[in-house]
Amino acid sequence: MRDRTVQSVALRVALDQAIAHASDGYDKRAQDYAGRLTGTKLDKTQVRGLETMASTTDRVSDITDWLKLRVGRDSKREGWAKEGIGRDLVTTLADLRDDAKKIVAELSRTSPVDPDLERRVHLRLCREFLRHLAAHFEYLKVEREP
């Protein structure tokens, strides 16, 4: 039993480290999205709303559906639909699944992993990406205000 607990803790630590490492790599891409978003009529509460929703859901599809709804409702193309930014963001979040697969594959080499781990890692990576995005957006919005 003790060996199992030690193995579980080691797996959790390795997982947290892998997610943190991947998250650091998302900073530049999130900053680019934030720059594009500052050229829209979106405000801080709308971007923070996306981040908050991501942190409270258990499914990546909730995040992408939220974005798709906002894009679809942006008939004037001044917010999430402007220049395809919302659509691009949906694609980027979906593509983070590849990073989740790599992380889980690496972890599964050393110990058995939960079959649901890839989905949970993908969700955490999306949250990390959106956390970077929201922080950069707020910073750039203030910087670019007259």
C-alpha cells in the first residue's frame, strides 16, 4: 500500500512538472492572441469570463462551445469573430490535446495511468493557456489605452 501511495505522489509531481513546463511554452502564443484581442471590442470581463468558465468546468468541450457561441453571436464581427480570432482560439485549444497525449505517453512509461488522464491533462493545459491569455490581455489593454 505504501509503495502505491509513493508511486501515486511521484506521478502527481511528474504530471504537475510536465504541465508547468508545457504552460511556460504557451506564453508567447497566448501573448499573440491577447494582442489580437486588444484590436476587438472585447473588454476585460469578457476575456476573464472565458478564463473563469474554463476553471469551473470539467470538460474542454464546454470551453470550445462557449467560444463557438460567442463567435456565432458576433454578427458585427467586432468581438470574438473579428478576423477569425475566436475560431483560431478554438483550434488552438483543441490542438493542446497533442501536448496532453505526449505528457500522458511519457508518464505511462514509468507507471500505469488512469485512462481518463489525457482528458484531464488537456483540460488543465487549456486552463493554463487561457490564464496566460487573460493576463496578457489585461496588461496589453491598459498599455494601449490612451
